[in-house]
Amino acid sequence: MISNFLGSVSKPISYVSKKIKARIKYMKCFRVVSLKPEQPSQGNVLLSYRIEPFFLKPGEPLPNDHTWYWECRQIAQTFLDLGYCVDVIQFHNHKFIPQKDYAFFIDIRHRLEPLSKLLNQDCIKILHSDTAHILFHNTAELNRLLALQQRRGITLSPKRFEPSNLGIEHADCAVVLGNEFTINTFRYANKPIYRVPISTPEVYPWPEEKDFETCRKHFLWFGSGGFVHKGLDLVLDAFVEMPDYHLTICGPINQEKDFEQAFYKELYNTPNIHTFGWIDISSPKFIEIANSCVGIIYPSCSEGGGGCVITCMHAGLIPIVSYEASVDVHEDFGVTLKESSVAEIKNSIRAIANLPASKLKMMARNAWEYVRANHTREKFAESYRKTVDNIITNHSKKYTHEQTWEIEKLLVS
């Protein structure tokens, strides 16, 4: 009876504990973290991004499931190094009202439009976009869902859908983490766009002992939620028709019950498809999986930098990706899909698997060297600092020109 009583009590205690944690998390979303530089301040910066990294205890590691936790902190550090005070708010903090002048305002989503009219006129407003334009992003997902419905008679709900925003219209310029694809979704606004290469949470040594002959027919799909958006349905359909080729899946499958139910047979009852679920990229298991596969297949319909692909390239995998994955892929180390159809995916998989092991090793090495040179935290920090310097220079020229024009108008009148 005692055990039954304790069991009945533990459930409400657990429920209350979860509610308290959720409430604390909610309250943090409306806090402002204020950081000061070591030298005398030359102004203020408002950063609307992720606030969680600034609540970590000393020595507590950053989450490694997304690049934005470290990148957010590095953006703040860049402005601190330049001598600015930095106020950080959560990107969906709709309660924040500016109480001071800001030299810069950086926002990743929804605060540019409502806050622009409240900021001082000379504030430089920067859209920091880690996605393609949301209208493109949403439309692309709906098109994939419609295609799935027509192909398989399955109707699933959108998982990556977001409210549209007018951030680029209210910004003076934009910083984009992706490549030409992502940039082109914002070009209509005729604003200066600066590219900063996305970072990676982990880097790995080159896998010297990897057996490319053994792994030539083994491929990895690795990604977060929004499985139709990220092309997992297409990849599953392709591998079902290729029983001699193996697919390993690493992603939070159990968090999308409708997808899991619709593709249950493919995910769990198909001999050549192996579903692991979400995996820690710093774990030995991830390295083991990467070393057992020759490439990553990732036909996403819209990305802001393809961070999961970059991570896998760091682990020595050959990328087979859609153009919309927003990762620069050269012929000497990967394949860019033109239409991401099931047929094209199958043909690309077979083409890679049929290459000599020496060629596969060379392509994997080229991919590894490319991301080592272009997609690291050090590269992000260096590039972001140069970008801020360029924005200051270019905006100062523009502002000086506008001031001169205003003075000339006054003289004429």
C-alpha cells in the first residue's frame, strides 16, 4: 500500500515540477541580459536572438544540437570587443520596449517590424537570418506535403511552418548564414546582404581507419524535426526500392507521431533501413555511425545554412544534398540534386556507391577539408567581425550622404 501511495503522490509532484520548470523558462524569455565591455562603452547594441546561453553557469557547456547557441554568444562578444554594451532579449519577447538609444539592433525573426518605429533613427538594423525567407520556407514545405499526398495518398501537417515577418523590409541590411540559395530568397528587398559561414558545434579528426570499400553502400539521413520538409519521406521511398543499399536515420522520429505512423513499416520493418532516433553528435555512437556510412543524403526543401550537413562533412561524409539545403557542394566532393525526386535520389546514391573506394576516400577528404577551412567557430567569429566592420563603414557612408543631402535641402530652402 505504501508503494502504491508513493507512486500516486510522485505523479502530481512530477507534474508540478514540470510546470514550475516550464514557468521559469517562460519567465526567462521576457528578461533582458545586459553585458558590458571591459573598456569604456561607445554605445549600446540590442540583440534579439537566443537568451539561454547567457544563463549558463560557469563551466556549463553550451547545447550542441544547434549552432545558434554559440553563434548568438559570439555575436554579443563581437560587439563587446568593439566596445559596445549589449542587451540580449529572446527573439519572441513581445513585451520588450527600448528605453535607450541603440547603435545596432540585430534580430533573427519577429522583432524588427514592431521595434523599428520605437528605435532611434540612426540605429543600424540588421536582420540576422538563419532561414530562407519565411514565405519561401513555408511554401516549400506545403509543396512537399502536397507532393507526398499526391505520391502516397498521405496527408501530414506542416512542422516547420512559421508566421511570416517583414524583417528584411525594416532592416538596413541582412546577414545570412546560407549560400546563394538563401540569399536569393531575400534579394527582392534590395537591401545589402552579407554572408557569414555557419559554424559547427563539433569538429572531428579525419577518420584514418575508415574502410570505404565496406561502407560504400551505406548512407545516413541526419536532421531535426520537419521530416517531410527535410526530405526524409523521399529518402525512405528511395531506399525501399534499393534493398541492397542501407540507410541509417538519426533524428527525433518519435516527436512526429503522424510521420512515424505513416512510415512505420519503412522506419522499423524494412531490413535495409535502420532508425536510431536522435543522437548526440559529440557521442562515440555518432562517430561510429558516421564511420560506417559513405555519405549523407539530405534533400531538404529550404534551409538557412544546412548545419546538419556541415556537421556530417566534418565527420568525413560525402554530401548528397538539394540545392535548397544551402550548402556549397563542389563536384570533387559531393552531389547537388536538381529536383530531389525519388528517381534522382536513387540514381545519385548508386552513382556514389559505384565509385572506386579510392575516389570515395578522396571525395570524403575533400569535403572534410572544405568544412575545416570554411565552417568552424573560428571562421564564423572572423567573418562576423569583418562583416560588422563593413556594415559600419558602408552605413556610415550612407548616413553621411543622407545628412549632406538634408543640409543641402535646408540651404536651398
